[in-house]
Amino acid sequence: MPAAAVVDLLTKAGFDTIVVDRKLSYIHWAQARKMPFLRGLDRMVQDRFAICATKPEE
């Protein structure tokens, strides 16, 4: 699921201040170094992201 779709679902669920972080290259590299070559290569080219969202107090 693309990040935009996740952000849309979070918005519809009432979350705000949604931040998407795509700068995970250091994590991908650290993981890929410990994996077999093809699996590590696959990990490096995947579209991965981290999302932080808050839901306002009601």
C-alpha cells in the first residue's frame, strides 16, 4: 500500500499531524548487509516508509 493511501486512511480515521519518513536508507543498508545478496537487493529497492500520526483529544 503506498504511503499516500495510508495517509488518506489515517486522515479519514481522524488523525492529524501525519508525517511520512522515507529516509530509511541507513536501516535498509544495515539490514541488507546481513541478508543473502538477492534478498538484500530486494530490500534496498522496496518502497518502505515510517509514519507518525497523532489523534486529537476529544
